[in-house]
Amino acid sequence: MEENQVERRREWRAFLFLTVFLAPILAVGLVASWGFIVWIFQMFAGPPGPQ
């Protein structure tokens, strides 16, 4: 029974770590990297829109 409580606590901590820290960091990193890629692309290809 005690092993079950320890495992449950470990899973709860892992869930909190993933939802509070890892997911937001990955989301910000992905959006920032996409913006950087678009910015670099536009330096070479020019801005979007009619020529």
C-alpha cells in the first residue's frame, strides 16, 4: 500500500512538472523558433505581398 502512495506521488510530481514547466517552455520555444525562421527567410526572400 505504501509503494502505491509513493508511486502516486511521483506521478503527480511528474505531471505538475510537465504541465507547469515543460509545456510552456516548449510552447514559447517553438513559437520563438518559428518567428526566427520566418525572419531569416524574409531577409533573403523579401517581405510578403505584391511585388
